[in-house]
Amino acid sequence: MKILEALLFVENPARPFHLEPMNKPQSAPLREAIAGVPGRYWERLADGRIPCDLCPRYCKLHDGQRGLCFVRARRGDEILLTTYGRSSGFCIDPIEKKPLNHFLPGTPALSFGTAGCNLACKFCQNWDISKARSFDRLQSEASSDAIVRAARATGSRAIAYTYNDPVIFLEYAVDVARPARERGVKNVAVTAGYISEKAREEFFSAMDAANIDLKAFTDGFYRALCSAELGPVLDTLEYVKRETKVWLEITTLLIPGCNDAPSEIAALSEWVASRLGPDVPLHFSAFHPDWKMHAVPATPRATLTRAREIAKSAGLRYVYTGNVHDEAGQSTYCHACGERVIGRNWYEITSLGARRQGPLLKLRRAMRRRVRREPWLMGGAADANRVWR
């Protein structure tokens, strides 16, 4: 893979908070800097602008402008994806890191992302990638075939499109996902779900599983801290659950004083249970001070434990804590008998249950459909084959 030389440019993380405009196209410094492959989901307006219809921002661009995501830009009479075929890096991660606890548990995933993002989260935990400008963090060139071959060579059961939101590099992600599926490699999207109705079908039809961030359950949070809206995310969650075969899990990063009130957690959990169903796994993850929110303290473990209890009381069967060591809160249990099916601590599998009867057997069979018989176990749990037969 070819290493690209690039100049580093990131926003000053010490800059005071401010509310980003909902739609803020940016002019490219140099016309010739806009290069890439033709993007999809755009149209021409009577006034000469071209709106990018990929996400609910609908950035309306003049020639030479980039969308808020920075990586989709107008050149002449078309929208280009400027990061196609280039990555900010590759890593072999446990699937639990996505996080996905009920899809191919205990297996590795070849993970990669590009640069940019269509949200402006002030608490971003991957800001050095998602807030990077087009060439800042792009180091490796890789064709779709090269990525699929790398996944198979490393024993990865899935390719995860992550680190920044794969929605903004839809064309690249789909072009990797299709040959991956043909060669027996699953595809996993880690996304905020901020995608337009037009683009949802193509994107999610290429995916086998998704973890979607439900960052909060108030529109005020989304507007103030993400420069976005809650509604399109809820629409995406319902679409994925009701109209696709994509395995769905949800993550909410709990930020002290912002979205961790018991009443909001209860409302979020009740919505998931009633609109998506009690079997959709929900992950509550710990925030650490980053990007433009260094003054906010890290999430106490007790907050995660309380959120998990609230969600279970709302009827959700599989609720997890994340970004902390908490084996009790990160293990999978049979909702009927309470027996532990998979023990976890952070991303490490610590134990595998062995009972094969009643509701527990039904759960194990359901999970077996998403796992091979000899999973790769980060913690080296013995004889996984006896559990998943």
C-alpha cells in the first residue's frame, strides 16, 4: 500500500464551544485540490447550486465548495467523493469493540475508516480522524479487492467500516462490501445513522450488521453538541430494524450533565423497547474528556450501572456497559433463567456457558447463526466449539 504524504490540519481543540450552523459548505483552498470519484445522491437546483442528498444536511454547493463533512465536494457539475480508495489506517479488532456482542462474538474484524464526518460532535472520541481534512490522516491506498484479501489473510470474519462514519464514504464502503460478501466476509457499519432516506437502501443492503449511535434522546442535545437533529437517526433505526435483515445494536455514550439524566435514559430505553423490540442490544459507554469538551469529567462507572438497570426495567433484555472494566455489565445472560452465556470484561471473552436447554438454548442457537464454531477468543476461553455446536 502506498503511503501518502500530507500536511496536518486540525481545528484547535481549545477553541470555546460554539453552535455550528446546521449546513456549512466550505470553499476548497484550491480548485485543483478537488479530486476523487463521482458520488451519488445529488441533483441540480434552478439557482445553479447542487445539493448533496446523501445525508439530512443536504449541503447546497457552488462549484469548488465542500460539504460540512469536507470529503464530498463539487467540481463542475458533479459531486465527488475525495477520499475514495484511501484509508486513515487498518486494524484487526475484536468484534466486541464495535461494539457488537451478538454478532460473530469472539471473532476478529478488519477495521478501517477514511477521514471527515457529517456530524460536528463536540465530544468526539475519534476527533483526530473524523475532524481531519481530506488528506490529513489518509495514509494508505487500498482497492476493494486488496481489503477483502487482507481480511481473509488475517482470518477476519468481518470488515468493519468505522473510526469515522462510513455514510460519508458510501461509494467506497459499498464497493468493498459487495466483493467481501461474495467471498464469505461479513460487513459491519459503525455509524451515527445520519443518512438520507434516498441513500439508506443502498448503504444498508451492503451491510450484515450495524452498531448505530443514538447519542441522546433530545433534539436539543443533537443541535447543541452535534449540529444535527434527532429525528433522522430515529428514522434510520426503525428502517434498519423493520425493513432490512441487518443485525442491529445501539450505543449511547453517556456524558455527565448532558444526556445521563435518569428520565432521559428511561425515555430512550422505552422507545427502543417499544419501537425496535426488547431483543435489540443497547450499549451504554463511558465518555472521556476529549476534543472540545475537556472540561467535562469522565463518566462514573456508577452512571453506567444505573443506566443499565433503568434500561432493563424498561423491558430491554440485553443491556451492556462499555469503555470500563465491568464483567457483570458486559456479559451476555439468558433473559429467562439468568445464566451467563458469554462472560466479557472490556473486549475480552472470559467464559462461555454450557447449558443446552429451554430459553437459554434458544438464545444460544440464535447467536450461533451469527458465529462460526471455532471463534477467535481474545481471552483464550477454552473449547468454544463445545458451546456453539
